Amino acid sequence: MPQLNPAPWFAILVFTWLIFLTVLPPKIIAYTFPNEPSPQNTQKPKTESWSWPWH
């Protein structure tokens, strides 16, 4: 049963992960969003006190 021999399959697994880890991260890091986030307004909205009619 050659499937139980880990020698060639382990090497294939390691080389595959090495390829994935060297090719994919630069592609993912280079991705740019189509809509850049705009900065939020730093002014706080003016809040008014609530007059409680029953208190």
C-alpha cells in the first residue's frame, strides 16, 4: 500500500504550503478596497436634556 508511505506525500504537502505562503500573501496584501474609508467627524453632536414629564 504505497499511500501509507509518508515520505513522498509529506514532501508534496510541505512544498505546496511553501508555494501558497510565498505566492498568496503578496497578492492579498496588495489588494486595495474600491471605497477608501473617510475619516469620521470629530465634533460631538449637541445633546439636549430630556425633560421628564412625570418626575
